[in-house]
Amino acid sequence: MNEDVNKGRKTVVLAIIVLVPLIYLIYIGVLQFSGDYKDSAEGNAFYHKIIYAPRGAIFDRNNKLLVYNQRTYDLLVTMDKVNSADKEGNPIDTLALSKLLNEDDSVVRARFESVKKVGGYSPCLPQRFMTELLPEDYAKIMEQLWRFPGFSIQSRTLRKYKYDAAAHVLGYIREISQAQLNDRPTYRSGDYIGDTGIEGSYEEELRGKNGEEIQLRDVRGRIKGKYQDGKYDVRPIEGTNIISTIDIDLQMFAEQLLKGKRGSVVAIEPSTGEVLCMVSSPSWNPEYLVGRNRRTYYPILANDKSKPLINRAIQAQYPPGSTFKTLQALVCQQMGGITEKTLFSCNGPSSYPIKCTHHHGSPVSLEGAIEQSCNPYFWQAYKATIEKECYVTKKDKRGRTRNKFDHDKFHANYDRWRNIMFSLGMGFAFSDSDIPGLKDGAISSIKTYSKIYGDKGWKALTIRSNSIGQGEVLVTPIQLANAASIIANGGWYITPHINKNDSLLSHKHLPDVDKGYYAVVQRGMWRVCQYGTGRHYQIPSYEMCGKTGTADNGRNATPHSIFIGYAPADNPKIAIAVVIENAGFGATWANPIASLCMEKYLTRECSRQDLYDRMVESVTNPEVREFENKINSVASDGK
């Protein structure tokens, strides 16, 4: 009996002796071949040093270089190689280092602490201590770097600009944020990323692909040289160059015209949808947001009351004023509210419920109403359109004839009017454009008006301001420029875009307006520039078409000055929209600026120097001039 028990115990013990090591060996094997363990082991053996790819350059439509790269440097620190501590326990003589780096001692001390908080920090590996050192900084630091063991230099590139222009169009790059890192696994902390403009829209193309060197580390994590003499190193791939649609000469010309003014200029080539210039004022030298300059200038740009960081060309929303009458003419014809021969009377400033700004012949035709910018005409055309067939005659139970207003029909008419406006590029941002940051316009819905007035509490009279581009109608300057392109093309447009090599010719849009309705609008816009409010600023040697607008924007506020147009009249090469905020009449400010820009593009010259000088020297917004003086003063002090 005892022998059996002892024998069983021996069997159990032997089994344990055999199984425990076997289980342990199996576990070790599993760990060895598991992804996490392999990654961890490889991470301890190798250090992957990033070799940054140069970003692609950006050119204008005529292959003029706009943006290129300049050499820059990151100062790296390997903490376990740093000098022994000073009396205060700091790892290095921070006073000497701060003097060399032209930084406050407190900044340098704080930088040491922030280095230790970086994800994946190792005291044996190089960490970024200071970034975006320019060549002149590099030369000075290299002379003294021997005094600071543990510090080294890594080469990178930053953006350099050929022209002091087009800051909003080109955009800028900055260090990637933690929030962006969470969504972009191919980026690492400290990488640069395009933030706005072309830099943001074409980040993937411009960025290229970083390379890497695989370096060996010992058990303490110290670098011991390249792995297999660089056999598995990867060379960086330079980013793709972008040829933009921008004409830099026109861009700079328009920016000069907008000095001292708040507003925008957008010009488009009608046949292609290519944006020729996109100016927002106030603006800045794009160099101001490069490298360490950013710390000086970004707070100024972000906090100034003139709001220079807003790209007004694509983000500001304005009532279009009388420029909207050109689109109103198209939609009212399409819906059968009027024809080009429809006549309406006008009593000038005595007209009701909407006054005309001046006396002119009456009755007036559609073509004449565009030329004269007749408010009463377009009010009556709007009413005839959205209230078409809404008044019905019915008999009540007693046989008496009653006139009733069909609200359902009215709502259907209004909804159709609104949708046709959408097809003309109003209301919504272009969904297929490569221009980042586009904002919607606004054309209120039935739901909005019914919420305010009740389902049956509103008619054409209630929203009559819409008829002349006021009220609840809002547009962006790029939408206005596109509207001018539609009219110039006689009924189609290609989505406005800024990459010349990324043709959007397949994105041809046909608004819900028959092509036969455009001719009268074109003739009316031609008459504006021949006999109407635009007659004083015709382009020498070219006939132009246009429409001025003076848009109210609040009680006691000076109106916005607006103009849309195109030229030449018989073969349009440029369509344009100009908005000058709080400047007054469209014919006084926006019209001459648009005319000068069109002449510059068509002839490459400016024959009206006196007019140019007057526009450049005029200040319509003191806040903008104050900003321009302030930032120019900072730039001068920096030099």
C-alpha cells in the first residue's frame, strides 16, 4: 500500500518537474514571436532617426516660384551626455546656453523640463531642445557647441517666400498638434503640417515621404552606429511641386489697391474656373509665420481688432446688394414671373414699398432696370415670381366670390426660387473645390420664415428686401466672382479652384436657368459700364460688363462697396468680384479697383496711374491702416 502511494507521489513530482519548465519554455516562445514583444525588443535594439523630406515648391500659373525651402536646424539634446550639474542642480550652465541661444534663462530651464515629458522620452536618445534655427543661428551655435556636451544639430527645412504677397492663398505650416497626431499615424511629434491655404489643402502631396536611418543601441540605449552600414536605411522622397492658378503679378497689384481697406478681391478665369487672384485685406508678409518669427507675429495677427487671419475672400459673408439683381433677373425669367420685355413703373425716391435711389425713365424694361439699378423693378419682378398663381378665386358656401391666397403654392414658388439660386452657386460653399475653409452664404428657408412669422404669416412683401440683395441674403466674395463667371459664360461654370494641374473641367455645372435668359443680363451689365454707374471706369481698349452694389449692413453703418464684372465683353478672360467694407458706393470704390485689376490682367500694364495712386493711397478703414503700421513697425525693429 505504502509502495503504491510513494510511487504515485513520485509520478506527480516528476510530472511537475517536467511540465513547469516546459510551460515556461512555451511561454517564452510565444512571447518571442508575438508582435508586441518583437516590437519592444526591436525598439530597444534600434533607434530610427528621421530624415525629413523637403516639401514641394509652389509656383504661380506662369511658373514663377512662390514658395521654396530654406535650410533650418533643430537643436537636440541627449540628457545622459549633458555636463554635470551646477550649484542649483541644473544639468548644465543654463546662463551660458541661454546667452548662446538668445533666450531668457527661465525659458532654457523650462525647456529641459519639457524635454523629459515628451512621449517615448529616453535620456540616452536625442530629444528636440529647440527647433527652427535659421542658418545664421546655426553658424553661431556650432562655434560654441563644443562647450555643451550632449547637444547636437539636426537638419530640416522651412518655407521661404519669393514675394511679400498671397499669405491667405498660400497658407502656412506649423508644428503638428497632439489632437492631429491622434488622427494621423504617419506623423510624429515635432513634424510640420500644412495648416491653411494651399499648404493645408495639398499637405499630402507637398509633404513628401520622410526617410530614416536605423542606428544600433547598446543595452543602455546609447547609439553605437548604423545598422548593417545603412543597408536598410530609407532615403526621403521630396514632396510634389504644385503649380497654382494664381497670377502673382495680379495678386500683388490687387493687394496694393486694398492697402488701408478691409475687404477682398477674387478674380476667376471663366472658361476654366481657375482662381487668378484671391486677396483678403488686411494681410501680412507670409515670412512672418515662418519658424521662430511665428512667436512674434502670430499673437499680433490673432489678437488685432481688424482680424487679419480671416480670409474674407472665402469666409466673410455680405449682403450682395444690387449685384444680386443680375441673378434675380435670371431666376425671375426662368420661373416665368417676367420676360425680358416686361415693363414696370418706377416713381424714383417716391416709390413704395421699396424706393429707387434716383429718377430715371418709366416704365422700365429688364435691360434698362439692370443699367439703372432700379429697386422698384426688381421688387415687382420678385413679387410676380414668388407669388405667381397664388391668388385664386373661389366661391364660398353662399356662392359669393372670394379671393384667397394659396400659401402652399407660395411656399412651393419660394422654394423653387431658392433652389435655382443654389444652382447659381449661392447659399452653400462649393463642395468640390480644393480651396480649404470655404464658408456658406445664406438664403433663408421656408422653415426659417415660418418660424418667425407663422406658416401663413408671410408673403413677398414680408421678405421684399431679398429682391434687391438685402434682407436675409448673404454671399461670399468667391460666390460673387463665380456668379460673374456664370453670366460671362452664358450659363455654366467650373468650380473655382487653385491647383492648375488638378483640372476640374469635369466639374462643369449647369445652373437651372435656360441659356436663352442670359443675353439680356449680359446686355444690361454692358450698359452699366457704358451709360450707368460704372461708366466712369471703363478699361481702355476693352469693353467690360459689370454691376455695382451698395449694400446696407446695419443701422448707422457705412454701406459696403461691391462690384462684379467681366472682360472683355465679347470674349471674357477674367471675371471679378470686389468688396470694400464700410466704404460707401460701389461705383466709388469697388468699381475702379475691379477695373484696374482687369486691365492689369488683360494688358499686363496699368495705364491709369493717377487712379491707381488714388486707390492705393486712400484709407477707408483706419483700423486696417493702424494694423499695417503696427506690424510694419515690428518688422522694422526686428531687422
